[in-house]
Amino acid sequence: MPGTKSTGTKTRGPYRLLQENFRRPAGAPGALVGHLMTVQHRGLTRWSAEHLDVRRTHQVLDLGCGSGMAVELLARQAGLGFVAGLDHSPTMVRQAVRRNAGAIGRGQVAIRQGDVGQLPYEDEAFDRISAIETFYFWPDPLRGLAEAYRVLKPGGQLAVTLEMSREASSVPTLTQLLFGRRFSKRSERDGLRILSGAELVAMLDVAGFKDTRFVAEPRRSLGWVCALGSK
Ligand SMILES: C[S@@+](CC[C@H](N)C(=O)[O-])C[C@H]1O[C@@H](n2cnc3c(N)ncnc32)[C@H](O)[C@@H]1O
């Protein structure tokens, strides 16, 4: 499968600490990374949500929910529905619970600790599923996509969104030139899956999704991409 193979020489130091805390935020550094992601991923999250077309009564799932910022946004869109957030990091689950305490109290949001490879939800439970800035890290991406497919209702839709991809502009922005390409290369050496839109779509196809497509913003960050598919 494209992008599933890993890795060359591992890099170390502060960069490695950052990368480990993107993969599974833990302890004080993880909590700090969670807060940073809340700021860094806000624009990307809004963009992803525009493509996901969430309606007021929808049941929505956010995979790898991190600090719960997307859950908060999705809960506003699905005001008469329900939003579940799932993350394997206890540190992120605590942050997401704190951020969404009011909606959890009203029964509109629930946050759980769990792995995308074994989702703790019934078959066909959700109208929409989002996965923002998390797909790079899934140990078995096809297993995660199969689980997303299982818990999606017929006619439901999935959006897998990333801010670092092979869709980055062929005429690089200043950020991409000064910082991005190096970061992307190091991330890839550390085993992150850096994919093109077409590669992402091919994986959704293998997992059984239909009407698959992708949209990209090559000049945003390190190449925003959002792959969409329905069941
Ligand atoms: C870079 S953070 C992005 C968090 C959030 N979606 C955002 O955009 O701010 C990646 C998140 O995915 C979670 N994650 C990674 N692999 C996972 C897995 N196999 N199962 C569940 N969560 C996972 C991490 O714990 C982390 O919170």
C-alpha cells in the first residue's frame, strides 16, 4: 500500500520528542503539544468540516480527536445530534473532556479512549466521521479505515484530512521552502505516512468507500489535503 512502509534512521532530540507527542501525546509535554495543536489545526479543522457537510441532526465521530477542538466545532454544527471523540492518548482524552465538559454534561458529546484499529462503537452508528492530522500515525491504516467503514451508516461520509502531504505546492511558499520540506522529509524518515491525494483516495477505495475524491490546498501549511469517501 502506498506510504505504509517505514522507516530509515530515526532522528533524536527535541524534534523526536515533538513527533512522539504528535503520535501519542503524554504527560506535560503531551499536554503542551495538545494546546499547540488546538491553535495550529484550527483553520485546517474548519476547512475539513466544510467538506464533510455535517447536518444539525447528525451522529458524528472524530478519530484521533486530540484536544477536542474539532469535537467542539462539530458539536456546534450537529446541534441536535451527537458527537463522539476517540483518542488513544489518556492525556488527550482528559483535555478533550475538559474542553467539551458542557456538551458532555448535556449528553451531546462523549469522549473515549481507544484505538482506531478497534473502535468501541456499534456497526452503522455514525453519519459522518472525521480524522484530522492523525492518519499518518495509524499503525495499520487499512484496518483503521475498515473500522471507520464498519461504524459508518450507509450513505454516511468519511473525511481524512492532513496538513502535510505530497500535494504541497510545486512552487513552494516561503514556509514550505524554509521549514516545510525538511520537516516533511524528517517526518517520513520517522515512519510517518506522507501521501498524495491520489494515494489517500486509493486507500479509501481498497477499504470499500465509494464516490472517493480529494481536495487540496497546496499553498497552505505543508500541503493541506482532504480525502472523502462515502458508504
Ligand atoms: C497530531 S494529533 C492531531 C489531533 C487532532 N485531531 C488535531 O487535529 O488537533 C494526532 C492525534 O491522533 C491520535 N492517534 C494517533 N494514532 C492513534 C490511534 N491508533 N488510535 C487513536 N488515536 C490515535 C494521537 O493520540 C493524537 O492525539
